[in-house]
Amino acid sequence: MEFVISPAPQTSVPIADSQSSFPVRRIYCVGQNYAEHVREMGGDPTKTRPVFFSKPADAVVTNNESVTYPMATDNLHYEAELVVALKSGGQKLSAEDSAKSIYGYAVGIDFTRRDLQAKFKSLGQPWDVAKGFDQSAPISAIKPAEHCGSVESARIWLSVNNAVKQDGNTDDMIWKIAGIIAELSNFFELKAGDLIFTGTPSGVGAVAVGDEIRAGIDGVGELSFTILESQNP
């Protein structure tokens, strides 16, 4: 096939302890999936359901590369998350088939332009630009599921300049992993190569240029990187 412009390179994420990589097709994200985080954002976890949104595939940042502070915000927030990588998919999946679709897991950061999100929420408008921007999805190497520990009951944490800001456990998720995949498959045909960010515990906050971010999930892995100054203020 001949293209009128050169196609973009395939976005991929390294596989832990391997020379292989995971090709990324789409990135789905779950919001409001930890009760304490719902409360800190002013919501009632008994009256809300996790919400779905997405990021572009090329928002991923791998290999602990630095992240540039994004344009159009003065309030960039971190959100540490367990990421699920799919090896298969489908529509209207059962919980059993959802579990079988998992290739592995990673540690991810869902960066949010919180000021833009609050603005658009107050206006009743979509807040895609608050979530789906460049370099908004740093991610660790993906660890195959058979080599991970009990990911549904694992410590998840994040530190800024060595001060721990988030310290929770994945067993606090309102929707569990198979349930998330099954529910997503009612809205989208999931496919191999999809990544799913599963929500964040409480303790989210702002970062600044020069901050060093570290995050980890027991049995899955860690990532670390530095926030760089934008070249386009």
C-alpha cells in the first residue's frame, strides 16, 4: 500500500525481562474506581459508577523517559494506576472470557490537566483535553500475567521527590479487573493491543517542573521519571 504521507511508527511498550514489545492499539481509562479517591474529588462512592474515557495510543511514555510539563495548564496532577494489557478481545465479554483476554500488567500514571478538567466539568462540556494530551500516560514495562503476583490485592504507591503521596491497595477498586474489561466490551469491541488504566487511589496532587516521580505496584513493577520544563510555555 502506498501512503500519501509517511505513517506514524507503531507505539509499543517493552515487555519486562524481554527483547519483545507490546504493540499499543488503544488506551482506555477508568475514573472514579477507588472510593477514597471519589471522596477526595468531592463525590459519593455509593452514588457513582466508574466512568470510561480514553487517551491516544501515542500518549505513552516508556523506558523511564522524562515527561515535559504540558501546555495550557498550571495544575498537572498525577494518578498512579494498575494497567492491564490485552492479548485478545471481543464484544460483550463474560467475566471468564475477560480474564482470559489479559496478557499482562504494568504500572501507569494517568496525568490530568486538573484545572481544565474542572473548568469543562463546570460548563457541562467534555473534558477530553484534560486527559488525552501528549505524554499523559507514562508506563512501566509490561509484566506477563503469569509472572505477576496477586494484582487484585497489591500495594500501589507513588512518590514525588521521595515523599510518598499515594499509598493504597488494588483490593480497594470498586470494579475489579474482569468486571472492567467485561463492561468496556459492552461499549467497544476490545482487541489485542489495548491497554486499560484501572483507576487511582486517593492522594492525587500537583507536580512541578523538576519533580522526580516514582510509582510502583507490588508484584508488577516500578517506573520513575522527571518532569521537564516545556519548550512552549
